[in-house]
Amino acid sequence: MAATVAHLERCLLDVSHWMSANRLKLISDNTELLWAGSTYSQSLMGSRGLSLQLDSDTIMASDHVHVLGVTFSCDLSLDKHVSTVCAQSFFWRR
């Protein structure tokens, strides 16, 4: 697992350097990390998974992330997304 984390950190650093070369900035506060997998693989990593280091910032793993309006959970279920959409549609129906 440590090799995977190190590889992802190198990729993240490469993306950050590419963005800097193109006058863009990778904002670590807006960067989300999701370790997705089976229940067994999630149990091996612990409750929140491992974090990544980006320069002096630490990116902590999350239980779910939002990508283009869709909520992805670490177990790859759509339960969180469905409940969010249902809650929003209930709010708008009033």
C-alpha cells in the first residue's frame, strides 16, 4: 500500500508541476481523495484510508466525493447520491 501512496503522490506532484507550467494552480483545499474498493480492502486501510502529501499540504481521504454533481462513496454504492438527490427534490417540491 505504501508503494501505491508514493506513486500517487508522484503523479499528484507531476500534475501540480504541469499546472504551474500552464499558469494554473492546484488548490489542495479543493482536492478530494477517495479510496474506493470492496468492504474487505476498505477494512485493510482503516476507517478513513491513507492520506496523500502535496508539498506541505496533506490531503485526507474522504468517505465520499462529489464529481460533476454525482456523489461517489468509498464502497462504490450510490446510496449517498440517491439520498442527496431525493432530499433536494423534496425541498423543491414544497
